[in-house]
Amino acid sequence: MKLENRVAVVTGAARGIGRATAERLLSEGAKVVISDIDEQTLLKTAGEIGTAGKLLAVRADVSVKSEVVALVAEAVRHFGAIDIMVNNAGIAPVVEFLDVTEDILDRVLDVNLKGAFYGTQAAGREMIRRGKGGVIINMSSINSGLANPNVAPYAISKGGMNQVTSTAAVAFSPYDIRVVGVGPGTIMTDMVAGAFVQSAGDHAILSRTPLGRYGQPFEIASVVAFLASDDASYITGETMYVDGGRRVLNYVVPVRS
């Protein structure tokens, strides 16, 4: 119960890593506001993981600044504060580099990059106003530093997100607000299991993953919970990669049969 009585907001929480994160934060004692653009799935998730007085579901499109500001305001209105902000919402269309349209690029940057910026800004503003510090966690990706031309807009957005993390960390440090990132490797979520794995190929992905398997959402959620806790009190401005060893590998490994 390391997060008992703290208030967390998690975007993109209807499914996958966001849902797993919300569940983990709840188990650590936090009060959690979950948000997603998919209201139907969001409410279904809330009904499945909710605890009376501990969970609130709020629909929001993170690409719209006013909706992110309203989300943070609703968390404060309902629970009295915001201590933890997890900017997790993201999309990753699989499309060849030369086929990326202006609409695709705009949408990915609006959701992934600008959404994280808006969330960091809104949460930071409220944390500074309250004067009791806080933690902002941005969900990055190994693709922030690896070249995958089939998900170029996604990779570009996550590279930019890392700068949101580092610049905000410096800006907010005088207020005892930590800003950190988590960079998942290939995690078996609905988003990854479909077009992403199909385009890259199961063998190709595992041959570049020393631990020899896909990650699971709960494994990312556990790192988020650590970074949100006082155990990580001297960590800010950094992005922690949780990727089964993929980023440090400079060759391929045999795939386990």
C-alpha cells in the first residue's frame, strides 16, 4: 500500500497497459481516475476493476487541451487532489514511411505527443498550485530511440515525448515534482497483437528480445507503481526502458522453439 490515499489519473486506461496500471495503482492504495476516448470500454473496465470510493471514470480525448485540463480538474474536484499523472494514451498505426499521410501524422502527434504535453502541463500546474509535489509519468516506447519505418509517426512522437519528460523534469524540480518516463518493449496488448506483430513478424521480434518472450501489461504497471512511489524519490528526467533486453542487443538471438 505504498500509494495509500494518493490520487492518480491514468489516460488511455480502458484496456492494455493503461488498465493494468490503474489496477496496480488501486492495489497500492491509490484513488484512481481512469480516462479514455472509448467511453463504452472505459465504463466496462471501471465496472470490472472499480472499488467503491476509489475509482472514477471520465471520458476525455487527450488531443484536445481543454478536455485534458477538465480531466485534471475533475480529479481534483472528486478526490481533492492529484498526486500522480500517467500520460499513457497513445495510438500506433502501422503504415510504410512513404504512405504516411498528413492526417495520420497529425493524429498520432496530437494524441501521443501533444496529449502527453497537455497532461504534463495540466497536472504540473495543479501540483504546483497545491504545493505538495507529485509525480508525472509519460508512457514512452523503445521506438523512441530505435528506427522502425513501419511506425514512423509513433516513433517520432515517442522521441518527442522523452523531451517532454526531461524538460518538464527540470522545469518542475523546484516544486518537488518528479517527471519520469517508461519505455515498454513489445508488450502483448490488443494494439500490439494485431497489425504491429503481423507487420514485424513474431520471429523477428523474438529474435531481438534476449528474454525470449513478449512482455505483459502488468510488468509495465509494476514499474509505473515503483516510479510513482517514494522508492523512486531521487529519479527524475529519465525514461526507464522495460524491454526484455532489446535495446542493448546488437545482434539477433536464437528464438526458442
